[in-house]
Amino acid sequence: MDLATLLPAAVRIAQDAGDKIMAVYRTADFGVEHKQDDSPLTAADMASHHHIVDALTALTPQYPVLSEESTKLPFSERSQWQTYWLVDPLDGTREFIKRNGEFSTLIALVHNHQPILGVVHAPVLNETWFAHQGGGAFKTANGETFPISTRATGTPLKVMGSKSHRDPVMPQFLERIGEHEYAVMGSILKACLVAEGSADIYPRLGLTSEWDTAAAQIIVEEAGGHFTRTDMQPMRYNTKDSLLNPYFFVFGRDYHDWSQYLV
């Protein structure tokens, strides 16, 4: 597969989906439904979903597309996939509903259980982070595209946390790591800040799903950082019936065993 050709196409698809999200975002009022797990769902989620699925299917009909808003597929079918697209049409729907701008569209290409291409597009910020395996990581902002890289661990440590989800283990973790600055943000944008060298670590000590992380993982890794489970082992995808992730750490250039600070 030609990742260097697929990546700009995936970037365009994510940005076009972002335009469809913004069309709903700018309306005076939009309805909010709730899925079986009580997570919110809006017309923007579905508009983005349909655009991305249709566009990716046209781009690479040989690869299946798994979106958060897809009909749930049994593992017996998914387990046969070697390469597939993994999509979150609107990551941070709660932030979308709050109209704080901290949400994104995520597209990843997964091959042999690991992401090899990823795009994270933040429509309100009009910023896009993207990477493919072996090609480095990049960001587009203010009409310019430039390479990004993680930084060496800073002092005090800048730690990112979730704005809408409270991780009950986080206070003990923060107490153990010592001097730090703590900031919160919605969506997987926290991982993108690590990738671009604006933060040192994003520990996620709560539940997420595979479509929440795959796109950012390859961006962080291509930027020289690390995206691991809390046992410091690699994050892998489509290996089990559940699509829930284990807890994880996203951190910069310097490898460090962050698991030692867990209770």
C-alpha cells in the first residue's frame, strides 16, 4: 500500500468531514440523542460518519471501515481483517454539545493490529495532525504545514487530563509523580499536544475505545514519542471481542516507566 498517497487523501476526507460537523455546530440548536451506553449522539456525528465511510470506501474498496457509529460487527468477522480503517467521526461529542471547540475527527489505517496512518482534525481550531509509518509527523495550522516532534521531559512536568471524564486513579498518580502542571482538554487532542511537544504526558486511567486512540498513536510515535498500555506494553487493535482499550500512557521522547507511579 502507498501510505504517502493515502495520507493526503485521508487528511482531505477528515477536513471535509469537519466542515460537515461545523455546519451542525453553527446552527442555533441541534438535537442530542443517547446511545445504549448513554453516550451522546448528534446529527454532526452521523453526517461525519456517512461522509468518511463513503469516501474511504471509494478510496480503498479493498479495506473495510470500522466507525464508532457503524453497525456493530462480531469479532468472528473482524478477526479476519489484516488491514482496515478505524474511525471516530466526532471524538468529544460532549465537548461539541458544550460548544467549547475541543473535539476532533479521527481516521486511522490499522495493519496487523497496529496503526500505520493517522489523521486528527480539530474543526473549530482548524488544525490537523497527521502521520504515516516511516514518514514523520506533521501539523497544519494557520494555512501552513510543518513537522512536529515530542520534547524531552520538562520540569515541572506538564500533564494533560480529560475535561469531561474523571479518572478516579488520577489524583494518586499525580501525587506520586512529584512537581507538575496539570491541564485539561477534550478529545484525543491531549495526545496531539504531546506529539507536538507542548505537553509531556497524557495518562488515561479510564475507559476509551479503540477508535479513540489509533489515529493519535501513530502520530505520537512518528513524532518520536510513546503510546503504551499502563503495563508499558504496546497498544494493539482488533485482538479481542471487546473494542474497549486498556488504560494507557502517552508520553514524549524520553522513555520512562510511568507504571511505577500507579497504586
